[in-house]
Amino acid sequence: MASTGNLPVRSVWRRRGFHTAAAAAAIATSVALAGCGSSSNNNNSSTNTTASGGLGGGGGSGTTTSTTLGKTGGGTAKGTATSGSIKFWASPITTSSPDPRKVLITAFEKAYPHIKVTLESAPSDTDTNRSVLSSQIGGGGGPDVYMGDVIWPAQFGSQKFAVPLSKYLPNSYFNTFAPGLIAGATYNGQVYGAPFFEDQGFLYYRKDILKADHLQVPKTWEQLVSESKQIQAKKQTKYGYVFQAADYEGATCNFMEFLTDAGGKVLNSSANKSELSANNAAVKALTFMHSLVSSGVSPSGESTYQEANAMNAFDAGDAAFLRNWDYAYSTSQASGSKVIGKVGVAPLPTFKGQSYPGYSNIGGWNLYVNPNSKNVAADITFVKWMTGTKAQNILATQFSEIPTNQSVRTESKVVKSNAVLAIVPKTRLVARPAQTPKYAAVSQAIYQNVSAAVGGSKSPSAAISAANSSINSTLSGGGL
Amino acid sequence: MAVTSAPPPATSGLPPGVSGRPLVGRHDVFRRQLARLGWGFSAPALIFIALVTVFPIVYSVIISFRHVLLYSTGFHMSGFTLNNYAKIIHYGPWRYAVAFTVGYTVVTVLVELVLGMGIALVLERLSRGRGIMMALLLLPWSLITVISARLWQYLYDPSVGAASKLVQLFGAHNPVILGHNASAIIALMVADIWKTTPFVAIILLAGLVMLPQDVYEAAEVDGASEWATFFRITLPMLAPTIGLAILFRVLQAFGLFDLPNVLTGGGPGHATTSLAILGYQAMFEFNQAWGPGAAIATSTALLVVLGCLCFYRVFKAQAAREVG
């Protein structure tokens, strides 16, 4: 390493002084910039004002030919606008072509020739998607309409990242959706998202094995366990039942199904207190999940299983029963799978003594409108059309997605189009406890403890009481 | 070279054209103007760097002292408050993250020093083949961390991973390496040590090859054993290099993010949630808590700076003692 020798004090001081001065100037400038940018205490109105906050401001929401809310293209914002320009932000829906987003946009533009829709492809990971959207919308810009996760309404509603649709659309519109979906999109009495297409948990089973062993499709969890044990004893599969219990959101989804089957719930009706310890249902559900692993019906790696792990095990023929979302059917029939032609779909079972079917957790996507948008009227029109019968039919018959529009779900053409859609009318739905803006922390409390209990590092009762106190502490302002 | 108080050598080691003398006198007016011109040319780049690095740091510190909410109209900040710091101090996972990050840093740096020292000693004796060996050894270091984390994830997979099969040979039944606290932490350390030991080895090797040979000859003449030579001669002379390696590694290890993010997501529970992961989760993932997240980031930076200052003070005293 070179040495600079011993320099006379005077010049060294001069040089060092220069550097110090430059650094101090940089910091002072930063403080000044940060200071004047952060004192923005604007009133947070929920209408579509453009950005004025902070230094992240700038960037409107796309080119627009229309004017402000309520005065656009001949219609008020009731979904009857006829002109405007929309930036539509959506992550890929399928992995193969044709792209359902583009097909729907083309069909919409044919119906509304003066409204132009531009597609912006979003990240496929839902958490990355949310971060990017937060930055964009918080920065004052962002897309006009965006497709978002079903668990976002409370978080986005409380931050005014989404327009309350119930201000512009009547109750009759919201009644067109399947029961349970609108409740999941509601926060503080307002509906923030329009259900676009939904997903839910199903029971996939090896119909060839059930037939060979003269077994019925299980209607109770107890029946599923006994059938699994028979199948495993005959060495027809390695495992009985694979599901998701890793340390991630999917564990909350799985737990919600068992919990609701046992008669429990997570939050009270005001969403400000935990009900997990109000009765024995949560402990019963979690004890059952743990017993699946401890009895060998489910693999010991379950506490690290996400959808892909469970899917791989089922596709390789290692499991007799699988809990997964709707895409699992087509994945199990794709080339490379060892169970082609051997898979059946059914609603999930429930606990003995409860009425069949068991509850399926709701996944899927809603459509939200950005308050920074300059043409809310056109946005509402677009949202209405995308959740209307024509678009929902396309989604169901052409792309095998589960429609949210109740009449489309029960249409015979849709029901006959694939095995999963045939089961959909027979299922019962339960949403995750996303009515609180702190849902992310609530879910984390649930899935961390559920995964620990399934993995055996916590007893089910300790896990539930830990989750209970964690949730209460979060909801009362504790935590971060 | 070790830290000494000897007079500067004849060739001062400065770049050509720079004399190190004060810029006074007629001849040096020109040099002064050249210097100013240099500053002028680099000013745009320096301003850009200041904006991209200094500004976010300062802004982050400011945010940590205010109550922050994010709306579609931007950040809304109010008041001066120490509440964010109070929140993180009372937050269990933060206290755990501090302990975990510090403990993790200490253990991995120690192991890497020992292993890296061994590798450097071997490499130093290689005359031919040293280049090839160094290139091979640097492969783990050159792999992007996220990619190597994915590879390790496959190795640790409960059903198909080689590491799981290896552990089964030692008697474990159906091991889920990343599913239990202790084994997940050890798995993380193994992946990190595999990646950064070559870096430490290279730094130590650079120091080793610069050591004067005459001291060793004298030791041989005096009949010193190999171990004595190593502990009494090599290590003390290598102290500055070791100090440098430790400094680099500590700064790096404190920012531990990519490995746990890919391998475990901070789990199981919050067992592998380091300070950087906790800050990221607080601000961008679970909590959207900007104030506390900034407080985490600021306090982490403070901890690192304090740690390095203490280390530097101790190290300087130690080195002065050794030489003097």
C-alpha cells in the first residue's frame, strides 16, 4: 500500500479542509431538500388529485383525453363513459399464449371504441407487485386500473391507494358476485375492489386408486385420514395428503380452511381483536394439521411445503390427496406428470359432525381504481365490463379461470367446460381476515405459528396462544 | 508493510506528477489550476454520487425521527418523535435480529479467517498452478449471491437435496434442514462461508506474499518450529492485513440480506431474520411502517460504525504495541 509520507501541516489541512467542506455541503443540501420536501401536510382527499407530496411526486397517470370525475365523455362515473384512456396494470394470468389480458382488452375496445386501454405487465410475485404499486401510487402516479390481490382492500383502502367503488356503483352491481367475495373486498363499510377472477382450494384425489380400493371421495377429514392410511399400507402411494404449511402466506390460506371447518374465526366483526382463543376451534384445527404429519399421512417436510412442493409430490404419484388451487388440475394433466388421466377434483372435506362441504379459502384478484387517475369514469366503465358476463365467460371458457360473476359460475356451458369449474358451484368460500389494514402482520402471526406447530417446534396450543397475543398486540398498535 | 514511524522512502509512492509538497510558488500555480480543473471535471459525477448515496441516507435518518404515513398523495410526515426508536426497542424480533446479526457476523468471520488463512498459506507455497487454483477458488465468490442461494436451496431440499441425504447418512430421520431454527442458521452460515472464504483467502494471500523473507531465514537459523514461526512471526506481521479482512467482512456480514431472503425468507418464524431483512420487511413487506423501518436502518448503521470504531481503536493499540 502506498504511503503518502509526512506532509507539512499547512497543505494537508488545506486539502482536508476542502474535502470536509465538500462533504458538509452535500449533507447540508440533502437536509435542506429533505426538509422542504417532507413538510407536506396536505389534506388527504380521496378524489383524484394529482401528486403534490414529497420529492417522489411527478408523473401523471398516462395520457388522457378526458376531464375530471363526473364529467367525462358524456357519462358520470357510473360505468357509462364512452371515451378516455386507461393504463391497465396486471401481472400475467397464464403462462401460455394467447394472453388473456390482451384478449380481454381487445374485446373491450371493440365494445367501447373510444376508450383506449394500454396494458402494463406487472411482476408476477404478489409482494413485489404490491411494493412497486405502493411506490408508484405513493409517488403520485401509477396506473389507472390495476389488478391486485384479494387481500389488499383494507391496506390499500386505508392508505387511499384505491378508490371506494361503492361510491360510484350501486348495490345491485355488487350483488352480481358470488357470496363471500364482496365481504372480502370491503373495508370500513366501503367496497374497494371488484372481484375479477377468483381462486380457491380444492381437494384433488387419485381416482384410479380410490376406484381400485373401492373407496369413496372423503367427505370428512377423519375419513380422509383413514383412507390415506389404507392406501399407504398397501404401498400405493408414499403419502396420503399433501398441503401447504411453509412459513408463508399459503399456510394462512390452508389454516383458514381447517379453522372455519372447526367453527372458528380469526378476528371479531370490528376487526380489532383476535378470536382465535375464544373457543377451541383453532387448537382443534392446528392439532389436526400437526397430527397429519406426526401420523405419517403427510410428509415430515410439510412445514417447508409451498404449492410447488405439494404439486410435485402429487404429480410424481407420491400422494393420494392434494390440496391446491384451481391450476393444479391442468398441471397434473400436463406432460411430464405421472398421474395423467388419474386425477379427480372435489370440494374440500370438513370435520365430522359439520355440514359438507368444507370451506375453501378465497384467492384470486380484484380490480382496483387508482385515486390519482385522471379519468375515473372510464376506469369504472372498464371495471364494470371486465366483471360483466361477456368478459367473465371468456375467462372461464377460454382460459379456465374461475369467474366471480355468480350467473356465469352457474351457467351450464361454463360448468361443463372443465372438471374444476364443474365443482365450483358446490363449494363454500371463506376469506382470509383481511378486513384490517394490518392484515400483513396478522397473517404473519398466523403462518409463523402454524408452520412451527406443523413442524413440531411448538405445541398447537402454544402456537395458537402465541398467534392470539401477537395479533392482539398488532391490532392495538403494538409491533411496528 | 507494517505501520511504522520511519521516515518516508525516497520514492514516495505517490502517482507520477504529484510531489506531495505544498502547492506554493510560481511553478505550482499551474499545478493548482490543473487541480481545480480536475475538480471541475469530476464535480458532476461527485454531485450525482452525493445525490444517490448521501441524500437517501440523510432522508432516511430524518424519516426515522418523524411519524410517517404513505398515501396516494405522497408521504405525510409530522412532528419530531422518538416513537419509532421506542417501537423497535420494544419489538422482540428487532432485539433478536441484533443478537442474530452480531452472533452471525462473529462466527462466520472467525471461521472464514481460519479457513482463509489455511488456504492462503497453501497458495503461497504453490509456485506453478497458483493462478489456476486462485481462479477456481474465486468461483464461489464470483457467483451472484441470489443464484448461489438458489443452488443451496436445492441442496437443502428435504426430499431431493444432497445435503439432506448426507445428513441422513449420519442418522437423522427425514431431516428438514431449513425447517428448524438451529439447523437453518447453520445452513445459512455454511452457504455464506462457502461463498466468502475465497475473498478472505485472497486478501490474506496478498499480505503473505509481501512479508519479508529475511525474518523467516533468521527464525530458521535460530531453530524455530513451524508452529512457533507461524504464531510468533507470520501472524503478528500479517496483523494489518487480517485487520483489513475483518473490517471488510464485518461490514459485509452486517448487511446480510440476500442469503436469508432466498433460502429461508427470514424463517422459520424469525430465526434467520437479520437486521437488513427486518428493515426491508418493516418498510416494504409486512408492515409498511416507514418510520420504524428507517429507525432500524439508522440504528444498524450506527451499530456498524460504532463496532468498526471500537475495532479500529483496539486494533491500532494492538498493532502499535506489537511493533513498538
